[in-house]
Amino acid sequence: MFKRIREFLRGESLLDESYNETLDVLGTLQGMVTESIGSLRQTDTTMPDDRVFELDRQINKYQRRTRRRILTHVSVSPSTDINASLVLASIIIDVERIGDYAKNIVELARAHKQRLTAELHEEALSDLEQRVLAGLVDVRRALEDSDIEMARTYVKTHRKYTRLADAVVNGLISGENDLPKGTSVTLALYTRYLKRIESHLVNIVSSVVNPFHRIGFRLKDKSSKAAAESSKKS
């Protein structure tokens, strides 16, 4: 799906600019999320710098700018591919939300004061962090290269990390860790923020393989569908 959109956009300057800027912003998000995770998990600094907040403001401006471009494009080009515009509009929402969660993590770092440790849940949380950090690279590459196989692999492994995040939060609720209340609350919120970032990455990368109405949803198994159709006919 996204490959067709890229081919269409090559001759459409406004949306082509927005497409290229979206790839740049995904690179910016990688730095933001990396820095926000580091501020909470790797240092005891009580006042992380404001760079993540400034980058988040820039992403908000990017979102408004892209919306204007899309509106202008569909207004002045009656024969435009509406689907391409809708897909891009959907992606920028997820991009903006990831920026917000990066900012939320820095806010946790400012409130928690000490480096956050997960004790019994350290391995699971580390796996979730690595998924998010690697995902920011992989999702950008999948969009840029229209890599259907990479996109499919990323979407298909999504549920594993959703369950991982839920297990950490449920363990905190059940009192598996003997942690101070403030640390437990911070850890629960942090885990949920990582889960939401990962879900927004899935939404973005699913645009490579799914039509607009299925962006963010599970991939359809064509072989299973064909088998079901064959069963109905027999």
C-alpha cells in the first residue's frame, strides 16, 4: 500500500514534501525516545534538559504544517488520490503521539529523582525498551524502502510485547516487587508509555501492507482466507 502512495506522491510536490519530512521526523523521534529513556533509566539527574520538550514542539508544528499541506493538496487537485492523503494524515497522528510519550517519560524522570530500576521485572522491561528503540529504526526503514516483509514481521510480533508490558503492570499491581510506592507508580506508568509507543509504531508500519481502513489492525492471513472460501464452496 505505501509503495503505491510513494509512487503517487513523486509528482505531487506538497505531499512529497510532507512524506520526506515524515521520514526526517521519525529520525528525530528516535533521538527523543532514546534520550527520554536514558533520563529515567540511566542517570540520577533530577532535572533533564529541555531538548525533548523543544523537539516535541517542533513535531507539533510539523503536524499542523502537514495537515495544511494535505488540505491544500486535496482542495486544488480534484483528481488527487484521496487514499494517499488519508494514509499520511493517519501516520502524522501516530508520530505526534510518540513525541508526547517521549515527553511524558522525561516528566517521570523529573518527578522520580533517582534512576528507575525494575528489580524482578528488569529483563522484561529491558526487552520492551529494546523493541521500542529498534522499532523506531525499523519502522522508518520499512516506510522509506516500502519493505513489506519487514513491516509484516514487525506487526506480527506486536502481541508478544503487548503481553510483556501487561505482565509487568499486572505484577506491580499484585505486589510481586517490594518497591516503594513512588517507584511502583513510576514503573507502571513508564511501562504503559512504552507499550503505547510500540503500538503507535505498529500503526505507522502497518500502512506499508494494509489499506487505509485497516491501518493499525491485524494483518489478514490470505492463505487462511482462501481456505475458508474453499471450505464454503465444498
